[in-house]
Amino acid sequence: MPYPDKSEYARLVLAEAGRSADLSGGKVIDATPTAGVAPSIAVNYMIERLKPVKLAEVRSKHFPHVSLVSNGIASQPRIEVYLHHAENAKLVLISRNFALDDSKAGYEIARELYGFLAGRGALNYYLLSGMRLTGERGVYIASSDPNDAEIFLRSGAKPLRRLDEIPADKLSTYLMYFYSRGGGRAWLLVAEVMPYFPDPEAARDLLKVLSKALGFEIDLARLEEEIEKQRAVIEEFRQDYERMVQERIKGGRRPLYIG
């Protein structure tokens, strides 16, 4: 599909590696911002551990006009594209740090990304998402062709029986649309998340299924450490809250409730 070199809404700036990159057979992995941020944790962890090569970044005046702060470090909204080429897998990772809910901007930026990726031969798109589904940990799979879900079912995912709407922002929704209708194939992987905290456990669940299905290796040891740290923090919070409730009861005051 042809795409414009310049857009009112988006401009794709290629790094040196991106100018000559052959993405034939590449598997595009996109993380839509959702509650629990598990998809973003998963993709950022892949970038940290796999050390992919940066291909491009998207620039647009329609990005949020704010500075984002993470771990005390301020950064501007960004979308970046990376390539990890191993013996058994060619992975194209889309990394971003904000949600895009403007329909027109989402459509145009998705079209620009799709034109670059599909035009270079990356015709398989995997959208990572997260939401509260059943209350039990797991990863659920749906695909544009039901037969394409089989490899994920064998890798530990469960079939996504029903979904009223795709848990994704406008950019990821339009990317899935282009891959489903414009040429290529699309998969949706939804992790069960704990929505009120960053959820590295759901990110680990996504990476376990994804790596097994797509045939790449990734060391999850550091992510497991983060999971244990978070469990300890949540348990400490729970104990402190229960202690506070008991003290209020002993003092003849009504207990506090969160919810």
C-alpha cells in the first residue's frame, strides 16, 4: 500500500539502519497503553534485554503537549520502531510512552507506520493489550483468521470468546485494522491484569506465551525479581491497612473502606 512521504499528522524519521532495513517475514509487536501497563512493560523489557536496533521514530504535532515523568526522569511523548533479528525470529517492536485517542491523528500515524512496515515486508502484526476479564491470571488470544490462533493456544493462551470492544487506543486500533483489512494478518493478545498497579506479572505472562509461539528466547529473571518486589510491597500495604482498620475498631471508630 503506498503511503505519503509527508503527512499533516505524522512524519516517519528513519535512522541509518532503517533506510536499508529488510523487514520481510518480520513480526510486528505493538503494545497499546492499558490499565496495568503490562503491554508496555513487556515491550520495554524486550528492548532492554534483546538490545534491538532502532529503525525509526514518529514525529507529530498531534502528540500530547506534555512532559512525561517516569522514575523521576522527564521525557517527551515518543513512538519508536526497533528491529531484533535473531536466528529464529525477526521482531519489529513498536515502543511508545503515551496513549493516542484522537481518531484522525491515530488513523494517519497508523497509516504511516503500516506503510513503512508492510512496505518493507513485515506483514504479521501482534497487538499486546491488558484488561480485567475473569479475575484469573492468563493470556487470551484472538486473530483475524481463527486458524491463526492455534499456535498461541498450544503456547498457553486461552481463546478469547467475546470482546465488546478492542482494549486499545486509536493508534493500535487502526494499525490492527490496516493489517486485518489492507493486507497481512493480525493477532490480539490480552493479558489479565491487576488494573490499579503496574502489573509486571501480566507482562511476564504475555512474554511467556509470545516467546514460545514466535520462537524467540528471552531471559525473564529480572522481570521475576520485579514481580517479587511488587508482591512484597503489596503485602506490606495490605498488612498496614489491616493494622489501621483494627486500630480504628479498637478505638471505637468505624473502619475505613477503599473502593
